[in-house]
Amino acid sequence: MRALVDELDAAASLLKTAVEMLGRYQSAAHDADPLLACLSIGVEKTTKLTLGMAGIQDSGCWPDKTTMKDSWGHRVVLLDRKCREHMASHADQSSVAPLIRRMLDEVAQDRVLAAMLETLDRYGTQGRFHNLDALAESPQAKPSPRELWTTTDNLVWKSDPTLLATMGGPGYAQSRTRVNEIICASITRWQELYFRAWTTGVLGADARQWSTYLVPRS
């Protein structure tokens, strides 16, 4: 199970690094691309590992390469939806079923997270080549991931008039930190849901056994 341990450790490390990047985020021009690369891979690994354990739980088999690569690919919105559907249908197997249901509801209602996942989906499936395609005179019709991330960032600014009022003013630095904290909270809440699903039995005994390697890094 060396491969499983390595993947779990990689997923946890990538998300830890992404959260650290979010905490220091200043502008899309300098920070968006490394953040998107790290966060998209961390989210993809976490979801695929979770669906792998779901496969073992339901059928005794890890999903085959064709399913992982061709049917799911880098589509993190699809991957996350399948994971949460599995968690919802197996929530009663958790030792803390009410907590799992509450966390599922909180994540489902998180507009910032939804926008973030759409951006990561775009980045993973095609968007990371946005500029390279433009240089090759084959521009993509959809917005770049950097533009989408800026839209997500603006969603937080516009959600609070007191934050929005500081843009370009003397209180900007403090508000920038607060916006970063809100976005960090969304991805951390999502990661905590997955971790609790692994540790409390939602995904079966095998996931619980290996869950220590997926622990959110502080």
C-alpha cells in the first residue's frame, strides 16, 4: 500500500501548501497560477482517493484506470459531486452521522467553494493551457483560470460592503487578509468534510485505517 500512503500524503501536503498560499495571496498576476496548480491537484487527488475507497467499500475493487482517467479525468466538479453523493448515501455508517450531514449541508451552501471548484475544474481540464493556446493562435473561448479566480475573489469582496469600501484605500491590506481568511475557510471546511468521512466510517473500514495520512496539515 505504499502507493496509497504516498498519494494520501501528497494530497494533504498539496492542500496545506495551497492554504498557505491563500493566506499570502495579494494579486492574480503574481499569485493565481501557482495557487491554482497546487490547489487543483490537491483537490483532484483527494476526490479520486475518496472515490477509490468508495469503490472498495461498495464492490471490493478500486476503480480501474479507464474510469479514473477517461470517465473522470481532471473534472473536479464531477469528482466532488460523486464523492458527496456517496457520503450522503452512506452517512448512516458514520460514528457521527449528524455531524457528517451537517457538514455536507454547510459545504453544499458555500457559494465561494462552488465558484472555486468551477475554477479548478476549468484549470484542470483545459484552462492551464489558456495562454499557450493563445500563443499558438488557437485561443480558447472560455475565460482563463486567472480571470475565474479573480471572479471568485471578487465574490468575497462584494459580499461585504465594509470590505468593498476599503478597496484601493488605507484599509485595503487588512481587508485583503480578511478576504484570504474567508476563502481559506471554504477550502478548509471542504477538506475537513472529507477527512471526517474517512475517519468516522462513512467510507468503510479501509478508509478509516488509512485516514491518518489524510489529516489536514496545520
